[in-house]
Amino acid sequence: MGQPLRHSLTLAAALSLLAIPPVAVGAVITDPRTTNLDDDPLLEQVIPQEVCLPPGAAVVPPCAPDQFTQRQVVIADSCNGTSYTRVVSAQHEAVIKLVVSNFQDITPRPEIFFDLRSGAGGRAGEIRIVSWQEGPTVGCQEPRTLFRYPSKYTRGRVPRKARSLDTFDATLRNVSKSHAGKELRLRETYVDRNDALCCPSFERITLFGYNAGMDLYVKFRTTVKRIRKK
């Protein structure tokens, strides 16, 4: 590899470390979760897997000094005695949330809730809830996405007088008696035409509840308000 390219990749690696969002400092998740996601007695692993970049390079860590890393969430299981994995997320710089729990009392298996971020301030990323369900082959499981943000369905419209999306975050909590289990509370903030990115003027709160018939989290309440500036 030529020296200019090597130096460029080394610089990119350094910049990627600097770009890990402040919200992730002290909370970046690198350890797998070992749990039972299905009906058999064998345990599965939910892994915040390190991926080596650039594309075309070896993707299995340890990464070379001239590569930089990202993370993706992977589920590792076995099917009829053969181990296999399924990638259930996009690739981003850091995993800042990874929780496995039975969020819905009416579902027989736990769900996986995770949040990945990239870029300065963690303004790029994705949030998902995934379940591990019976696939077309008996005894073999496959992922099903119950919620994904951002998507056409989950991302709200930019409020009137606002300019663009600033940040987003999501939590799972029991906020509505009309839905079983925990609901997902999505908070999006928006800047107006005169705001710096540090100081948004609007927030949108959207609640999503689990719908057993659709086997998805469905939007049921949205509120938008102006944020009071100090």
C-alpha cells in the first residue's frame, strides 16, 4: 500500500475516534449479551461486532493499523447443530444502547433494543427493536424488525417554521394503559432558521405501542412543542 493512502487511512481512523458521539462517552458498548432468545435450551449471543474498514479489507478484527472500525449488531445462534449469524443493524461508529428483555408481556420471547450512533454529536445513527423468531426452516430462527428509526414511517415531518432535524433519542417505558408492556417514546429535536445545532427550538414526542396483530410497533400519539430558551 502506498504511503499517501496509508496516511489517509490512518488519519481517517483517528478522526473516527474523535467523531464518536459525546452521548456515547463512558457508555460505548462492546461486550456481547448472552441470553435465551428462543424456545430451545441453548443460549444465543447478541454481539456489538467490530467491523474493519475500508470496504474490501479484512472485516474480522483485529483491524490493521491503517484501518478504522465501526460496529454492527449481530445475533449468533445454531441451527441443527450448525452455528450461524445474522446481522440485524447497519454499521455505525458506536453502540450506545443494547438491552435484551421481554418488553411485551404478551410475547413469548425477549426483544432486543439497540441504538447505534456516528458523527459529531451522534446525530447520525439508528434505533431498532428486533425479535428472534422461527424461520422457514424448522428449529432455525431469523430476525424480525419490530421498530426502526429513521424510516419513512417512524421519522416525523419537520415542524412548521423549523429548518431541519437536530437530534433524536428513544426510550422504552410503560406510559399508556391502552397498550400491553412498554411503549417506545421517540424524541426528535429540530432547529429553526436562526438556531445553532446546539440549541434546537422544537421537539416532537412520538409514542409507539406494540400491535400483536401486525407484530410491529405502531405510532399512536404525536405532540410537537416549542422548546423554551433560557
